[in-house]
Amino acid sequence: MAYKTAIVNKTIFVTGGTGFIGGHLARELVKQGHEVVLIARGRDTRDREIRSLPNATFVQCGLDSAEKLADAFAGCEAVTHCG
């Protein structure tokens, strides 16, 4: 018997979200219907379109900024670390 599983859309936090791997992952997650919160230390100019990705929020801060991270994590249901 074949089972179908429903994909539950989530809000997913992606560190390194403007980098090569994080950017590709973010695009795929959005394509699958998820919302993403992208975090990066700086502005990577190689992929200017990543910040205008639909259903994505970009947060510029390092992993050492506890207050900004706490705000960015609010409402996220999963985390992926690409940075």
C-alpha cells in the first residue's frame, strides 16, 4: 500500500542564506512552499536576487548577535546551518 505524506509548510531559518549552498537551499524551500528567514554576516553581491526572493526575509547579522538572532528565530520551526 502506498502512503502519501502531506508536506507541511514551515518557516525555516537558513544561516549563510546568501551563500552558494544557502541560496540554492532557500530557493528550493520557497519553491516547495516554505517561508525562509535568511541570515548572513554581510551582503554577498554575487547573488543580488536572493534578497528579493518571495516568501523570504533577509536579516544581516553575525551569529554572535544574540538579540538580532532571537528576533530572527521567532516563529521559525526549523533551522539549517549553511554558514
